[in-house]
Amino acid sequence: MNNDSIIYNELPLTEAFIPTRLLHREGQLKELERCLKPALRNRTIENVFLVGPSGTGKTTLAKWVLESYFKEISCYINCWKYRSTHDVLKEILLNFQIPVHGREPTGELVDKLEKLIKKRKVIVCLDEVDQLNDFDILYTLARNGSGLLLASTHYHALMNLPSRIKSSLVLTEIEFPAYKPDELFDILKDRVQFSFKPNSILDELIKIVSVMAEGDARIGLEILIRAGKKAEDKNLRKVTIEEVKQATKEAKRFKTSYFSLREYSMMMLKE
């Protein structure tokens, strides 16, 4: 690490980081644990739908719970990356060390999945579930007894499912509202402790970031990392309000372009 660096560890400022404690999501955590923990006694779980705006902790909470309690029997899949039934099945099997070469017909992958689920309880988390090319995979997983943890920013993502899929899912919905500024401050300050040098960014600036992020922790973290890097580029020892202002503009442009891409992708999928 460069001695002049303000940020000594970028990981806590990214979505990949799984915090040791979850702030201001105690209710959602308790409900998710209630739904999934029967799997620890080899019992059937309640399938769950996590829903709420971007940056409200859905992915972090899902990964935290799976890592904490169900590491050996669960897998996480982002449907932005894996959209087809074939791709999702392949990733599930690979996660459980079942050899596949990727050219098998979908039916063969389903057969392998069925054999897997007969041997052990399996929980599959499909994040950004609305990005799937089709929803047959949900029926396949539910019909074969896999536990499902689904997440989306769209409240109506699963409204138009065929009745045969809806009836097989029976989802418990857990809502994630946008963070309040004081809640977001607690979260961002907690991440700063693991990423910024001591005293390199004042609490007052973190509070400003908490307001400017408008309830979206992902944008708050993006502002922090951009502001820190801008201060480093200027050879400053501390982040100032100027870097925060510049980083906020850039982060909000990033969010706009990200959602434009989402909407375009969804439009193309419907055509």
C-alpha cells in the first residue's frame, strides 16, 4: 500500500464485500432466517422473494445468510450474467461440483439436478430474477424440491408468471425500503472504518454522502470510493467537500446509465 493512499482497502466499498454485521436490516434478517432455517433440520423451507429499490441490502443480506448458515447447500446466481434455463442449471451443478461441459441438452441437466436434490437439500438464490430470459427454471427448481431465494428491484417482476409456475412457488415476500439518511450514514461509516485511513474523511462528509445517495447504499459507496481516489490524485491527505461534489455527480450519472441499460435490456427481452 502506498503511504500516501487515503483508501487502503477498496473491497469494503464494493458490492462484493459481505460485512460481518448487517445494519438496519434486523427485521428482514429475522424473517429470512425463519423462512430458510428449516433446511438445517432437513425440512422444507418457505420460498422467498426479496424486493425493493436498488442499493437497499437485498443482495448483501441474501449472501450473508447463505454464507453464514447454508454454505454447503446453497448457491448464488446473478441473472444479469446467467439468463437462460440452461445457463442457470449449469451454474447450479458446477457450484455443487457436478461435472458439466455446457453442451448438454437442458433435459440432461435437469436429470442431474434431480439426482442432486434427492441426495441433499439445496437452496438456490436467483438475484435480479426479472432478468431471466424465461421463467421455466423456477418451475423446474420448485417442482424438484429446491428451495428458492429470489430477489428483484421490481415489485411486479413475477406478477405475470404462468399459473403453473405461480402455484409451485408460493413465495413469502420480504420488502426492503430505501434507507433513511441516518441509517445510510451508519452503514457508510462502518465501511469507511475498514477502507479509509483514520481521519482521512470527516463524519460531516459521510453525512452529506448519506443524503446525496438518496437511500441507495450502492451509490453511497460509489461516491465514497470516487471521492477518495480523487483526493489521492490531488495528493491530499483528506477528502474535501470538492471531491465529494464531483464524485456525487459522477456516481449519479453512473446510476442513470445503469438503469438505462436495465430498461433497454428488459425491452429487448420482451420483443
